[in-house]
Amino acid sequence: MLVLSRHRDESIMIGDDVVVTIVDIRGDKVRLGIEAPQSIPVHRQEVYDAIQRENRRATQTGTGATKDVQPPKN
């Protein structure tokens, strides 16, 4: 893990397209501003973990999970 020290309003670059800026520091909390292309998803770790769990659960669903689903009537 790379550990960097930054002050408020200072930034770091990740590759050529992602900029992380220290927006505010209050006590033990740091607010970050993240500029990234829309093609790069940016999530808090707990949200990312929940998405990964849900994706794993969805791929482990048996083939019978959708047998009662009826096509929409026009």
C-alpha cells in the first residue's frame, strides 16, 4: 500500500484520468473529491462489497429461479 500525506486542497493522480483531492479535514474524518471518467465506477468500500456479494448471489441462483416468470403481455 502506498501511503501519501496531503493537505487540504492538494491532490493525487491515479493514472492519467483519476484525480483525488482532499476537500476537507474534520477531526478524524477526511472528505475526498474524486474526478474520474464515467466509465470508471467509484464506490465506498462497503457499497462495493455489497455489489460484489449481490453479483455472486445472482450468478449462483439455480436455473429454476426464473421458471415461474412469465413474459410480459402486450
